[in-house]
Amino acid sequence: MSISSEIRDERPLENLSSPRQTNFSGDAVPLLLPIADGVVILVSSLLGGIGYQLLAQNPIPSIASYLAVGLVASLIYILRMNGKGYYVFPECAKPRIELSEVLVCWFTTSLLLALFAFLLKVGVEYSRGSFVAFSLLAPIGLLGMRKITKLVLAEAISRGSIGRRDTVMVGDFAEIAALGPQDLLAFFGATEINRFILSREEDAAVRSANDSRIVNSAATFVRHNNCREILLALPWDDTDRIEFVREQIKTLPVTARLLPDMRVRNLTNFTSSARQRVLAIEIQRAPLSLGQRLIKRTMDIFLAGLALIFFLPIMTLTAIAIKFDSPGPVIFRQNRNGFNGRQFVIFKFRTMTVQENGSTVLQATRDDPRVTPIGRLLRSASLDELPQLLNVLKGDMSLIGPRPHALAHDSYFENVLSDYAFRHHVKPGITGWAQCNGARGATPSIEHISKRVKLDLWYINNWSVWLDIQILIKTFLEVLRKRNAY
């Protein structure tokens, strides 16, 4: 739907723009562009080496050395550029040619290659003249390929054969109407994007209610489509509305950016076709990048699989003991909120005579009469959590992350603690930074849950592989101490 038709449409509560059907998503672009650069570097190595030998009237040696140097150079260059977000679809589709980035990265890659050649003494098989020719030819090819890919992507975007499904725009009617196709291409790397237009009502109360419904619709769309970014198109002087939207989307584990409004664009003489960089204020940061999530998920599958095999005899004996100890199922199931606020069913060994899973859930207390004899032993050793290894393998949980609470407790804590919702920016864990620092067990007061939330948010903002390893080690020591385990 064009922007002109959006202006005529007065419906305030719906997504007034539907992107055109695309042949494939922009998610394929980060896979294709590194391959293209790798081919360019490999061909440049062959052409530079063979061309120099022909000009020098030397016999052409085996091309194996040229292929080896080209492959090593491709690997170094692609890894370094990928770390800078060079192959991300929104960036690579923008008109600007990253001249300085390409030249600097290639220059440092050449220096590394020269160092490797010196250390490995491969100068006999690969002459200095061939190396110089390769070093001069490759950046020309890389810049040329970048220009071609930008032209191809721009044409594909204009035809609607490629698009972005990972970004949503929420904003004021006038601000969104002022963003033309070229502006969208400069901002998002796309000419069509999912847009949710806020209410145009004059009455403050009605407008607030409508805005809440529209933002909730946008949040639902983000969750269902695994979107990665929300762009806000709002007047910068409307701070109340900006803060309102920011508060509504804080539960979503996505990046949120505030775009320059019409007045700021006018002041900066903004033009999409010539602008080198686009100003956008990041008001919410995504907790983990796609690469970090992939690393964490790989660790989860590997370690949870090993742990399940190791603990299988213990889990079997535990199941038998529970069955003989008291009537009821072996596994206790309860609904919990996970990553992005999605509900899942958590698995635990049953340790109590009740199986609460509704609007009222009473936390266990010390010497709780509802805890069974075998359940008391399982809780003290934290063995009741072992079935959650299945949750980890299913992808509902991670080994390390904020502990999930019952839905009834989640609703209460979100109302009394403004930062509580940020815990859903990562997958919940079997153990976490809070638990290995003693914040485990019941949360009888706001002070207790507030301390736990602070520790959870610190973990989210400081995640690393080494931190996860530290938490696993500390968890083992914490289990031995049996602190707050009842």
C-alpha cells in the first residue's frame, strides 16, 4: 500500500501498510555477499599472480600457491568485515559505498598476509611481484563488487523481489507520511516496511487508549515474526509519547531506535541520496546479537546433552523414588514466561503434594508441609531441576539465564518493578548469576526480588562465554552450600 493511500485511511488501530510480496527475505543477503567477496579475492589472487608472471615473462608456477593465498586472504577479510556488520542487509542496501572501510580492512589484511609469508617462508612459491599485483587488484575488485551489489539490491528492492521482514516502524501519522521511499531505503535498506500508525485523536484519554492498542499490536507482530528492530518516527518534542512507547516495548528483546523527525532532518539538510550516515538514537539495545545467540545455543545443546546422559541414572532412580513416595505424577509441569514473553511449560521433578498452575501460586517456605519427604531431599540438592535439561534441548530455556517464575508471580513483579520485564530479553535458565550469588529460593519481599532482578540484568548486559562458564562453576559450589534451598 502506498503512503498516499495511508494518508487517506483514517483507521487508527490497524497496521495501515502491508509490504509487497517478496521472493525472498533480506536474511539471505548476509550469506551471499561474503561468498561474492571471497570469489573476488580468490580471482584477484589468480589474476594478479599469473598476470605478473606473464608480464615478467617467467614460467607460470603451480596455481596451488595462488589459491592458498587467496583462500587465507578471503577468510581474514570476511571475518573482519563481518565483525563490523558490513554484510548486514540494511547496511549493505544503503547507497553509500564504504570506501574507507574496504581499503583499511584490505590494507591490514595484506599486512597480515605479508607477515604470514615471512614467518612461513613461502616467498619462493609466491613472488613479491605477484603479491603486490594481488594487493592492488583485490581492492578494486572488492569496491566494484560492492557497487554492483548495491545496484542489484536497489533494483530488487524497488521491484519488491527482496524485502525486510525483521523491522517494524511505529510512529506519528505526519512523521511516517513524510518518509518517502528514498528515506526508507536510506534508513532501513528497504522501500516497504511494516508500519503501525499511532492514533490521531485529539482527546488525550482516547488517544492514549488507542496508542496502547496499536503498540500492543506492533509488539504481537514483532513476537510472531521474530523481528529484530523497532524504529520510532515521532516528533522529538513529544517526549510523553516517546516515553509511553518506550515503556510499552521494553519487554521486547529488540533494538529500538528513534529516527530524526522532520525538523531535525530539515536542520541537518537531510537528503537520502547523498547522506553518508543517518542519525538515529538508540533508546533500547538488543541484549545479544545473532552470533552471540548462536554461540550460546550451541553451548546449551552440547552441555545439556552431556549432562542428560551423565545424570540419566540419577534421574531414573529419582523418578522411581517419587512414584513410591507419594501419589501423583513424577514430573511437575507449570506454565512460565520465557524469551520475548512467550509461554512454555517447564519440567521439574514433583516435590510437593500440590500442583499449582493458575492465577494463585504459593511459593515454598522453610519447613513447608506441602513438600514431600523425597521432595525435601531433592530440593536441598537441587535435583528437582534436572528435567529442565529437556527444556534446554527443546529451546525453551538455556543452561544459564534468569530463573523463570510462575505466571502469577510474573504479573505481580512486573507491576511493582519497572525493570522486571527486561529479564525476558534472554532465555530463562536452569541457573543464573543471581542464583550463584545466593539470590535463590523464595522471594518473600520486594527487596528480595529487586536484588534478584538487578543481578539478572547485570548478567544480560555483561554476557560472555567466560561468564557462563564461571556461573556453572559457582552453581556447583552453591549447590554444595545448600543456601536458601528448601
